[in-house]
Amino acid sequence: MLVSSGLHGVEGFFGSAVQVAVLEGELLKAPLPARSAIVLVHALNPYGFASLRRFDANNVDLNRNFLLAGERFEGCPPDYRSLNNLLNPKQQPRRFDLFPVRALLVILSRGLSRVKQTVAGGQYEFPQGLFFGGKAPSHTSEILRERLPTWVGGAREVLHVDFHTGLGRWADYKLLVVDSMEERRETIVEIFGPDRLDPRHTAEPSERKWYTAYLTHGDLVTWCQEEVFAGRDYIGVVGEFGTLGPIAVLTRLRAENQAHHWTDAENASRKRAKERLKLAFAPDSTTWRSSTVAGGVAIVGQMIEFLRRT
Ligand SMILES: [Zn+2]
């Protein structure tokens, strides 16, 4: 079992909280199923974690950086270029910013799922922009490529959950199944039950805004499946825990990115933007924190139970 977190820097507060809760809680008091082990990897993006941002030291969104052999670090979604000035203003943050209103207008005219795909699908052309996938494999991916096989050892079966926050309903969670993992959906349902799987193919239109509904390029799970654990029986899911709504999250990501690039380190608005970003991904609410950490621990418990049964 592989439990990873913090790929998106600031989301690491939540991921580490779950991992600590697993270590300190009841789950590991009983012996693990025979011939199994659990590997916890936290702070996959230590720079982003330490500096309260989603991206790494090169402004790379690491979950867009794990390209497969033969894929190139280039291109961007067709509409991203036209939204670049809106998403990534090249100036200090302004006191009054109408971005949420302008974002809403763009969504109304183009449709939410198309805008999500455009904005968050991953782009490789604007190095200071949001959701930039990089120009080369990141330091994190190089370390993982080298070390993951050793950490997992000779395991023939690898069950992986990668924890994230900021997508979905407040304090709720879903397990996202990437396209390349669809063929394993039956086993994934067996492990986690049907109710927690991201219903992006079946959800009612009114529900869809809470789910991914966009395809990301260069994600960690697909890369683990195709590159690092090819030849092993690998199942990976993304645990997504909801915080604020999509426009609020995007507004804070944009504000932090703008402040990060266009103000100096001591600037008060920069500190404020980073603090607001942290709270968008680890809300300052005891009920949010306790229920989501319990949800994360439950996911790990379901993985352990599955191994015990099989
Ligand atoms: Zn994330």
C-alpha cells in the first residue's frame, strides 16, 4: 500500500494530517495482512508546502508534469491563450479585483466543463501561469522514479492512494479514477464501494460542477501505472477532498500566483494571498478537519481490509 500526499504543496497539510492519523490511530495496532506493507510518502512538493503554494520551485504543477515516454512538454489547451491575461496578470495584485465576476462571465459564455478543461487541464507554454506542467521532468519525478521501486520493494501488487484537497463539496470526498485506470474500476469498487467513486461519467448535470469533468495531462497515477510499476498489478486512485467552490479556489490560486511572481517576499498582500490559499486547501474549521481526516483514514482502512480479504 502506497499513501502519498503533498504533490500540490499546500495540500500537504491535509495529506500529512491523514498520514499522521494513520500512524497514531487504531489501524496499525492490528498486524497488517500477511506479506504486505504500507509506505507513506508525504510532502511530495516540499517547496510548495513550505511556501504555501500549489506549485514547485519552478512554478510547475507537479500533477501535470508526469509525462509518459514519448510525450512532449509543449502545447496548451486551445482557449488558454485567450484567458492568459485574465488568469495570470503581470502586475502586483490590486486592492479591488473583479476576477470572480469576470470568471463567472467566462463560465456563463463558454460553459463550466469547457472552462475547467481549458484552465486546469495543464499547459506547457506559460511558465509563470497557473497549471504549468513544466518543460522537463521535475526534481520530484526524478526522485520518485529512482526511489519508489525500492520503497515498494518486490511487491507484485501495489495499491496506491494520492491525497488532494480543493475539489468537490465542502468536507466531502470522492475517489477519482483516471482514464488509464478505468479497466480496473470493478476492483476499485470492490475495495472502496460504489458510492465514493467520482461519478463524472454518470453524474447529473447539476452535480457535475463538483467533479473533475476534465482530463489532466501528466498525472502521477497514470505515470506510476505506465512507467514505474509497469509489469506489476498496480491500482491507483486520487482521493479528492472538497473545500470551497471552484471559482473561490481558482480566485485564490490566481491571487497567490500573482502575488508570488509580482511582489517581494515581505509584501503584506503576498502573505495574505498565501494565507488565504492555505485556508482554501486546509480550511480553518474543526468539523472540516476532523471529518476529512477521518475520511482519509477510512480510505487507508479499506485498502488494508481489501488485502486482508484477498
Ligand atoms: Zn491537488
